[in-house]
Amino acid sequence: MNKYRKVIKPRETVVKDEEEIRVTAAGSVSAYISRAEKLFNEMKKPFLTITATGNALTKAVTTAEVIKRRFKGLHQITKLVNQDIEDEYEPLEEGLDKVTETRSMACIEIKLSKEALDKSDKGYQEPIDEALVTEVDPEELAAPRGRGKGRGKGKGKGKGKGEAKGKGKGKGTSK
């Protein structure tokens, strides 16, 4: 493939719904949960949709499970689809043809709703037991959480108490 260059296509601008949370592999789960809290509490939305592709699938599932444990009575429908992505390569040398490569990427769409959803859907999950749900007040979410003891970069691991090996004067009292 070193005789080809990938053709960069202009990105399609897809309008994102207000109720949609797009999960990326680099984003933090806590940010997605804060967004869900804003949608359900402040904006009074009856449902939200979590979408992710590729490496972000596990993070999307984690986000959905945490949200289900923060808000009572959430119905869930999960859809898993494959999306074909076509990459086009143009030759750097004359006499070669264009090459097209098709990749298949997994995508997930999780709909969480306060209202009942279609129970006949194969991806339907009913709300979890309310004993498992711990609702959090908006004030608690905004409160700062502890971030360790502020020891800087860490103390390292496995060095022991310091007397055994080291770059000091040597072992014991031998002279």
C-alpha cells in the first residue's frame, strides 16, 4: 500500500438530536452521565439515546448501566448494527488503478426511556429492581469528589524500605 494514498472525503454533517449522547473512546463516562442527568432532570426529556461505534462500544454499555442505576424505572432497547465504511486509495504512480476497501464497523444504539417501550422488541430490557437504583441529587453530582491525597507523581512500587539495594555506601559494615 505504499504506492497509494488515502483519499480524504469530506465529512457528512449529520445533525445530532438533542436527546442523543454520542460516546467516543476518548470521552469520560462521568461526562456522559452528567449529560444524561441534565437531559432527564433539567430539560425534562422522557428518553435519551446513547450511540457509539468501534472501540467506544464498551464505554457506551458502561454508561447505560450506570445511568440505569441512577434513575428509577428506565426501560431499555438496544440495537446493534454493522456500518460499512468505504476507504478509497489513489495511486501515487501512473498505471495503477484506484483501490477501494470496505470495512465493517460495529455500532450500538441504546435507548433509555422513562416511558414504557415496545416489549416485543428483541433488544428490550425492563427496568431494573428499584432496590439497585441509588438516585443522586443534582447538588451531589456537582460537589467535588476526592482525588487522592495529593502526593504528586506517586511513590513508585516495589522499592521496599530502602536499606537493601541502592546506590549508597554498600551493604553492611564491610570496609
